[in-house]
Amino acid sequence: MRFLVVTGILLLISVAFLEAKGRKKSSSTASFASTFGFADKSKKGKKEKDSALVAIPRKKKGAGGGYVASMSKFGGGLLTRVAREMRSQFSSELEALTLQLTRPTNAPLPDAASKEVVNFFNSEFDNPQVVVSILAKLSRKLCEPSVYTKLKALLTVNRLLANTSGKGLVALSECMKSLQQEVDSKVGLPFYSVESVERAKNTADSVGEIEMAELAVEYAGFIFSYIDAKAPKAGGGSGGGKKSKKASATASKTAAVVASVPEYLMSLQLADQTLAMAVSIKTHKNKKTLCYQILEAVKAEKTWLGNQLHKAHATGYLVGSELAAVERQLAGLGIDFVSQSTSDGLEEAVIETGTGGADQVKGVEEQEEQEQWKNTKPKRRKSAKGKTTGKRKK
């Protein structure tokens, strides 16, 4: 038995070594610059930053294979973990970093490694090759058998969304959409497919892992939707002078926020589903678990979505069912706002949401009661000279 185990480990080491050696001999890959509208800086003689971190996925069609796909044959046991650790010794720095981030354990995502990936992305987001490389590697971690690896890969993407802004978010969103249209030859599935996450249920070995697998499916749905909601939308053109440019920029931002309301509402719905699933897991209150970390991350994104809905509501441009849906969400989130809905005759009703959890509608109802009381009072008759001749009847 010992001989078989040792032989298996040696075979895995040799496979990893040959794969690493093959990568070094591979030719340069095509640039993805045209996909995202960025200039190819390699042609301008720019000095590359941390070129060892970049490893572009090959664009191939057909059935998947390779090392990652073969890992599922061994399950999530000792051999797989040993193979992952050995593979990091023969991989690029970026691959080794993602392997460290997504270790198949229930321990939280390491903050140091997470910050390193985020900082590297923010410094190189204008290089499409780097963006593709980072997202492709995280996508392949979704195809590994361990549910904890899948959740950590999703949480890493969440960290990128939370700590990137502007053009970086645009590059992240566009790259994700582009990758989802392609099949990863190493695993035989499209990049960032829900199917790769759903497979965690088939390899779960305990009740706890089954619960985490169900959480992974909900969390993946939220992340894939939230990327579109978080990415800034393109605005309109600007005028001539400085004042007109500022006014145009403000109007463009306002229009972008209003246009994103459907995506905000969808992401909030998926966030609620993810939180409900996470709360049902017994370990969700333990700060040293992955479930607690995911729960806090989704709560933070839900707060951001609520603030965006509040901005959209304040513009006064929302109407109809969309306005009603936004006001329901704001009330549920405990955000103060002035209602613009005209349903049931409650115009300009002030919604006050306190920490006690009760919502009070004031303003209109009190005015209606006062008007009804005034209407019940008898009117005095006036003569031709304008003097009052009648008296109020008792």
C-alpha cells in the first residue's frame, strides 16, 4: 500500500514538472488588448512589471484535459493537496499566489495574499493580459473538487470588486464577460460557469460540505450578477467650457446610476438569498471560518447597493413599478427617504425608519383628518353687505 502511495505522489510530481517545463517552452500568446479597447503597451517598449506573474491562458477549443481536470479523479483528499503544494513549486508567482489563496480548508481567506492580488491588479488593470491571467486562474480554481477552494476563488473576485474602481472595474467586467463566452481547454467548461460551482455537491463528504456547496451556488449567482451592477456605465458626451463639462459629467453619472437600478435590485435579491443560506449554516458566527467571512463580504456589498439605490431615488427620475420597488428596498434596508410614490393617495409621505424596526408613515393621513374635521363645521351665511347673519347651529 505504501508503495502505491509513494508511486502515485511521484507520478503527480513528474506530471507537474513536465507541465511547468512545457509552459516555459511555449510561445507567446495573442494580445487581448483589442477586446477591451486598450493599447498594446508591449509594442511601445514599456518595461513590463513583474512579468513572471503573467501567464496567459491558451485559447483552444474542444474537450478539456490537463492537470486541473485530472485532479477530480483523485477527489479532495491527501493526494490532491500534496499535488497542489508541489505544483506551486513549479508554477509562476501568480499561480503560486492563487494556490495559496484557495487552499481547500475552511480557514478564512488569508488577508496578506488577498491584498497582494488586489494591489497587483490595481497596478496593472490597463494591461489586458494581466487581467485575463488573474481571472482565468481564479476561474480554474472554481473547477477544483473542494468546495472551500471554489468559495475562496469567488471571495477573491469579491475582494477585487470591493477594492477596485473606475477603469479597473470596467476592465474587470469586460474581461469577465469575454471569458464567459470561451471554453477553458484545461477543464472543458466555459470560464466562470455555474456548472463548475454546482459540481461541489457531487464531491461533498459531509453535511457541512453539502451546506457549503449550496452556499457556493448562491454566492456564485450573486457575484456573477454583481459584477455588472458594480461596473460603472458609460456616460454621454461633454460640452465646451469647464462648467458645461462638469454639468455634463454630473448628468452622465446621474443617468448611469438610474440606468443601473434594475441591476442593483437583482443583485440585492441575490444577496438576500446568499445571506439566508449563510445564516442557516451553524458556523456562520465563528469568525475563524470561511462562512463568516463570506457573510460579512456580502453584507458590505449590500450596503453599497443600498446607497446606490438611495442616490437613484434622490434624482427624482424613477417612476412606476421601478420607483415602488426601490422604495420597498430602501425601507427594508432602514434608509431614510421621502416617498415619491402616488399609490393609495400617499403623496410626499415621509418614511421614517428607526432602529426599532417599525416604519411610520406620517404627513398625509394627519392632513386628511384635519380636512375632514373642517368640512364637518357649518358655514356662516353672509348678507349682501358682507356681514355674517347666521350663527352656528348647536
